[in-house]
Amino acid sequence: MGQVTMAQALNTALRDSLRADPNVLVFGEDVGALGGVFRITEGLAAEFGEQRCFDSPLAEAGIVGTAVGMAMYGFRPVVEMQFDAFAYPAFEQITSHAAKLRNRTRGAVELPMVIRIPYGGGIGGVEHHSDSSEAYYTHTPGLTVVSPATPADAYSMLQEAITAADPVVFLEPKRRYWTKAEVELPAATEPMHRAVIRRAGTDVTLLAYGPMVATAMEAAEAARTEEGRDVEVVDLRSLSPLDEDTVCASVRKTGRAVIVHEAPVFGGYGAEVAATINRRCFHYLEAPVARVGGFDIPYPSPKLEEHHLPHTGRILDAIAELQWEEDR
Amino acid sequence: MSPEHWTRPSRPDEQTRNGTASGPAATSAVPTREQVIAGLRATSEGGADLVQLLTPEGQRVSHPDFDIEVTDEQLRGMYRDMVLVRRADREGNALQRQGQLGIWVPLLGQEAAQIGAGRAMRPQDMAFPSYREHGVAWCRGVDPTELLGIFRGTDHGSWDPNTTGMGLYTIVIGNQCLNAAGYAMGQRFEGRVGNTGGDSADNEATMTFFGDGATSQGDVHEGMVWAAVYDAPVVFFCQNNQWAISEPTERQTRVPLYERARGYGFPGIRVDGNDVLASLAVTRWALDECRHGNGPVLIEAFTYRMDAHTTSDDASRYRLDDDLEAWKLKDPIERLRVHLVREQIADQEFLDSVDAEADELAQRFRDFCVNMPEPPPERMFSEVYAEESPVVAAQRQDYLQYLDGFADSAAGGVH
């Protein structure tokens, strides 16, 4: 097969899903002739026609609000929010309707739909193009929230999300769209809600998802070569629900945990992971659970984002603070 | 009616205006902002474009575009609909006053708008309501008792949208217009619109209900944009009852609401919302247009909220009794009753039988309400996801176990 980018993997997943199920619809801003600003929908309108893949008006509430109606009618809409911060106008439709309709109708109405959101920074985007908005969605019962970190997962998890019975917020790490991997498509990786160990280790667990998995892997390698620490990296993949068992098995083994995400730390998703670890692994911990994330500031201008986004140095710093025996 | 037809013919003064060059003189006929607002404030008159088939005095009048043939049976049926729905509505108010309901949202005064619209729908159509649509619910076969759960606090709506063709009440203002537009797009994608011959009876349409206040919401605007650009078979049925809680229509708009449709590129019609015949005629036309692929359509049903916004509201703080008195003379039920009696379509025996039926409904409604079981706590944990999430499962188990700890106590409740 060969090298596949995450963008290609997502594109193939959409294509295969459109082929497999005539009820799957793809729509959003510029997803038709242009193929999306990130080309994730490239060629789909040409192959499946304007009825299956089409451009929408520039109205994000409209994209999600009409998707809700279409799903009620029996379709499986897969919609694209052009950028993370552009999805906020759709927030009400996502949280008040998509997330709740099953519960409000006591199961009479199912809403199988996927809201794809390219998220996170690292691409030098101007304002409103780099937010990590995952905590808004994970805080909403009724939503499933996932984020792939590799091309193989991007393919497998998107396909699974499209076949899911409930609305899925599918967070795509846009800075990794062009990351290549040796992948045979169609790829079937672990089930969507399972966290996976990306790198086994014994000293400390790095917990990451989406764009930060690659960063965590780099930091783990640096920790080995520079500090001689054996770091385990867990890719959470699914944020809601969280695969607590995989997380806790790793932390119980290593006794130390650092959560890494791009989003601001205060009220961030890492707090939920830390709380879970404290609840279930307290007696295994050698040190308080640490978090490395973006600062609690509005996303900075592009020239400053390298300081804002977690990188190897800051992760190594956090690891160094974990009350190692030699420091005691 | 051809799509061109809905473009309101220019008035003579407009023609003059259009025929002259631009400049101060050319715009002299344009009403000032003050004049427009004065017009909006004159809430008891719907203006020259108001479609009416039954005058407030119960006189049947004709209309060049929207006349309708109805049988005596249908007329009596709609009278019965309105009387029963009003009775359930009044009972809802009373039950709230007696502490049996947390809140009630009165429909009083809007019966004709809703029954006319609801009776224009076919079984295969879908309604996306706001929260005051008790009359529409009635027409869709949702029993009034099924509305009670929302207002007694036992559920969020107990009817099945799939089997009734009636979506759940939507509390957030205007959101349902987008859901309706999407649903209607689905109807079009599935080829359930514009069929001719044998298939035409199966053609579908969607109707969404909202108020004058909702027209300021972005979702209503977006819903109209989406419906327009995708030719979605959806009727936007706006009940302009003149008040958005305490805010008059003039706080929402500078133009009569039906005129906004022109900006989106589809017909907008203002109908006398207190005239059930006109509401039926205009809505039937609008739904047919949608079924034939000529949607969407905006209908502004010009009516009046005769009661407060909800039982929690005090309308005397912001509006005048004079207004209310003027609208009492336009009562939707009274005008049909007068018409039925004058034209000898209904006799006293029929009117009495409807009143008796209303008494029975009120009794059934009340009995059902006071006997509604408390919802079991475990219910709130269900149907969050198709497959129960591990988090919710654990919380349910923990909480039910906690409740079990009180099983032996006399009260058996939570302390």
C-alpha cells in the first residue's frame, strides 16, 4: 500500500461510508467542488453527486440544525465545521438538540450523525482557527467525543462514528492532517472507545489524544535519551466515554501520570482524567497527577503559539517534577 | 397559483415612485420609520393584505386567491376542535393555579390559527412546533393528556414524533425552524416531493411553528435561507400573537413579518389568524405548494395572545386592557359559532353536544393529571445513549443503591 496521510485516510473513510450506505450525506461549507478547505472531502461531490455531498450556506447553526432534521428523517449526515471556533454558532443545536433528542423522546428518535471538527493549533492560523474546544462537548451528556491521532485511526474511527447510533463529535487534529503512515486501507483498528498504548514504559504514563499524541511520543523518546526514563504513552482516542480501565491499568503500573493537551488547563479535559486517576489509582500514585496544556489565555497570535502549545521541553519539565526517588 | 403571483402588485403610489428618477422626491411615498411603527402598533388590524374568509361577525367572504370549499361536516369539525382545545387549555391554566402543574402555556385566542393549520396537514406531513401548539398537537392526534408531562414535570414530552408526525415541543426559541428545514430537505432528497400521477398522494411536506419573537432569532433566518436555497418543502407558520412575553412586535421588526419572505425569495402571506377557514385555506395552499416542489412558504397568522405568556407571567404589567377588549370581538370560536348558527349548519343540539364533550375532556384531562405517577428516578439515567455509557451506568447503580438505603425508613424518600 504505502504512505497515507491522515487527510487521505479521512477522505477514504468518507468515500467508503458513502458507498456502503445510501443514507450517508456529507455537507458543510466548501465541501463540494473545492473538497473542503483541508481537502478532506476531495472528489466526493464528483463521485457521489450533489445530493450526497454538497456545499451548504455559510451558517453553522444551520449545518447542525438541518442535520438534526435530516437524521430524524432517516439520513446519516456527516457534517463539517470548517474550523473549531467556527462551530460555536452551532453550539446550541449540538447541545440542546443533537445531544438530547434521544433522551427527550425516550428513545423514540435516534440521531445518527457525525460533526467533524478540525481542531487545535500549530498551523499558524489567524485568530479563531486554532481552538481546542473538546471540553465543551465532553461536558455535554448525549454526545460521543472522539479524536484520532494516526491515519489508520482516522479511517477506522470515522467509519465507526458514521455507523454509530448517536451523534458523534469527531475532532480532527488539523496539524496532523499531513502526517503520513504506512497504512493498508481499509484499516480496522481498535474499537473507537478503547484507549491504546502507543508506547510501553514503566516509569511514567503520558496521556494524550489527537494532536498531542505525536508530541507525547517525541517527549517520551527524549525522556529516554536525555533522562533515561521509560515513558508509557496512552492515546485516549475516545474522550467521551473515557476508557478508564486502560488509563488506570497504565497508571497503576507506572505510578505517575502526566496529561497533555493543547486546550487551556483550567477546566480542561485533563482535569477529568486527573480526577479519574485520583479516584481509582490513588494508592498507586507516587506523585500528584500533572497536567501540561495551553496557558489560560485566549489563543495567542501565530508567532506566539509555539510557546502556548505543549512541547517536549515542557513535558520533560513536568515529568521531572514527579517526585522521583533520587530527588527525595 | 404561479410563483409569480405572490408578488404583491404595486400600489398606484409605488408605480409612480418606481416610474420617477431617484432623489428625495422619489422616496417621499416611502413611509417613515415612525409611520411603520405606528402601523405595527395598530395590532388589532391586519392591514389590506390580510386573508380573511370569515369576518369577526361570522360573515363568509370570498377571497380571489384563497377561497376554499369546505363541507358542513368539516366546519362543524373545526368548531368542535377549537372548543375542545380551548377547554383543555383553560383546564391547564386552572390545574397550574391549583398547584397540579408547575407551569402552563396558554393557547387562548390562537385556536383558529392552529386548528386551521393543523387540519390542513396530512398524515405523512411533519410538524415542528414551538411550545404553545396545543391545537396543532390535537390535530396530529396527540391527546391533550400527553402534553401534561412537560408541564407537570414528569417528562419532556411523551408522544412519539415518528408515529404522530409531531415533533416534541421546542422551548428554545426558533431552533425548530432549522430542524424542520433539514427534515424537509430529507423529504426532497428521498423524492417525496413533486411527484405527479399516482404517487402525488404520497407527496410530503413539513411545517414549523414559531412566534413573532422567534423571527428575530438567527435560527429562523438560517432556516429560511436553507429552505429557500434547497427548495425545501417547508411551511414557516408564524403565529404573530403580538407579544413576545412583554415585548411587542415592533421590538422585533420594522416591516410586517410576512413581507420578510420576499427577501428570501418565497411567498409570504398574512392570514387572519382568528379565522379558522382562512387559516385552513392558506395553509392548505402552502402545503400543496410544498408538496408540488414549490416550497417554502411563509405564513404570518395575525392573531393575539389573549392570556399571559405563561402562568408565570403577568401581562397587566406591560399591555393595556383596551387591546384585549378589541381582540375579544374577534374571537375565533365565536365567529365560527355565529356563522354555523346563522347558516343553519349547526343547531343547538350540536353546540350542546360539543360543550358536553368539552366537559368530559376537561374531566378526563384533570383526572389524568392528578393521577400521573411520579417518574421513577432510574428513568433519568436511561436513553442517554443507545448503549449505556459506563459513567452513566455507574452513577445509576450508585444512586439507586443510595436510595435503597432509605427503603426501610417510613417516608422512603431522599433526605
